[in-house]
Amino acid sequence: MTASLPLPTLLVIPTGIGCELGGYAGDGLPAARLLAAASGCLITHPNVMNGASLYWSDSRIHYVEGSALDRFAAAAIGLRPVRRQRLGLLLDAGIEAELRWRHLQVAEGCRASLGLEIGPVVTTDEPLEVTLCQGASGASSGHLGRPELLLRAGQMLKAAGATAIAVVTRFPEDNSSEALAAYRQGSGVDALAGAEAVISHLLSRELGLPCAHAPALSPLPLDPGLDPRAAGEELGYTFLACVLVGLSRAPDLVPLAPGLGPLSAAGADVLRIEDVGAVVAPAGALGGAAVLACAERGIPVIAVHNPCVLNVSAAALGLEVLAAESYAAVAGLLVALREGISPSALVRPLQRLTAISADRPSGGGVSHPGPGQRRDGTPSHAPC
């Protein structure tokens, strides 16, 4: 028996909404590793993979910034796997001298110990003035006071030959706040995540490069009652190591002209949304651009139980989804889809076939390709 082809899968765990799994630095990694094994090819965003001082490399996982993931789902870009990226390091002028040195030493350590290609380093002309806020839903957000300085520094790195950009900005902090104490104890929302997304989205969208962000913060005092999910964020002075590792083999973002087919001039090695066989997202957070774009294309949406502060459900959106009680159950569904097994055949009672009368109007609907198929019905050979 021949091995099944990969089933490229999008894993979305939105940042800053307090997801029970994936709401902390790196605690979505075990789920990502499992789904990568089940699908053979997983596309996900940095906050799923970033574990501060901890990280995990897997050639089956594509590390794609959130706004680029949305553009990929909208067929605006494709993803081209690479052997390595040349990482430009962008530092906020608002970072104090000692904290700046800590981040530079992390970069030097990644060069010496992991063999990553890093440089040059560019510091913004003035502080970027990051502020944090929280929306009515409870989701975290933020504001960048000097976006033009961020873009100027990013453009300098791109002109100097950087093919991916790691950005570190000074974040405000209130170590005595009740919200931070609650977060460290395992409840509440990551107050930094929304602002981080603003920064990485802006850079990636404007420069067309893989980008990811690490906040610069002072170390927190020891808390013996720390929730295990928060432990990865308190192991060192910076969050930069995981960002550098993730970006080091992040796929190139390849612009796609409208109407180009799967084997267009962009190259047969480019992964496209037509290759994707499933998208996985929390059952209460299905309103994101990537999930809705996939649903519109007829790509199966797997809604997994993963409580958060949002309640944007399949019922509210009128979506048909495959429900899963855990990421372990999602892995089973992905294996079924990858093997060409209908998920409905695994459920009891088994529903009877629906008979359609020959004289009933068909409605002229257009059928969608099945998972792992192109629109002409041929198998997809995705570059994973």
C-alpha cells in the first residue's frame, strides 16, 4: 500500500482572545505537532508556534504570519518552501540599553548554536510608542504611535538583503496589575498579543516578507503558583529565540495574479489555497478572514472545542462544519480526510442517502473539489 499524499491543513488559533489552548506562549505547539503528523502538511501562524525561549522545528509545519495567512486563504499569495531565510533584526529605539544587549545576545546565540543567518540589525530612528488596549469583547488590541518609523526600518532591512524580518519593540508593562496576575494564574487574555499582531501585520503586508514579533519586557518576579501554560514565557530575558527559529525556514510569500491555475508561472513548488484540504479553528472564533475564505471555497471547516472570549459560532455564521471535542479528535478527522474516508461514515446512527427526483430542478449549483483534489478533480501534489 502506498503512503497517502499530504493533506495541507490550516490551523488557526486567533491571538489575544484567551483561547484555553493556544492562548499562552507556545502552549499550542503540542496540538500543532499532532496535526502536522496527521495531515503531513500544516500551515499555521507564529503565535501557535512561539514558545518564548522554547521552540520546535518541523519540516511539515509552515510558519506564516497572520495577515499573510489571510492573503493565502484569499488566493492572493502562495507559499514557497525554502531551505533558509536571511533574517533581518529590527529593534525599537525605545528599548533600554541593557535589554537591547540581551536581545542582541539571543541573536548571536542563535547564530553560534543553531547556525541561523542573521543580519543586518536596524534600530528605528525614535521609539515606536506601543500602547495596549482591550476591546469590548475582551480581546486584546494595541496601537503603534510611529508606524512610519517601523516601515522605514523594515524597508532598510529589505534593501540590505533580508528575506524575513524579526521585530522587537518595547512594550509597556504593569507588573502589579490584576490582569497580569490573573493571566499568570491561568485566566484572562494575553494583553500583549493584539498589539503584536498589529505590528507584524503591518510589516508583512507592506514589505511582502515573512515577519514575526517579540515584545521587549523586563523579567517578572518569581511566582511559585504559576500556571504551567505561562511557564515558557518566564524562562529568559527575551521572547526572540522562537521567532528567529520560526522565521529561519518560513516560506516565501509569492504574489499570485488573479485567475492563475495551480500550475501557473509562479512555479509548481508553490503551495496554493487550492491545495488545502481542511481548516481548523476554535468553535467560537470562526469569523476570521482565513476561515471564511476557506468555507466559501468549500474547504472543510473543522470547529474544535477551545473556549475563548468570543462566541462567533458556526450557527451564528450559517456555516456547515465538522465538530471536534479536542485537537486529538481533529487529528482523527484529518487522517480520515487524508485517507479519503467520509467523516459521516464514522458517526452513528448512519444517515440514509438522500434521493433526488429526476424531475426536480438541480438549482445549477457548482460542486466543490474534495479534500486533496484540485478543481479539475485530479489529486493535489502539494509541496510539503
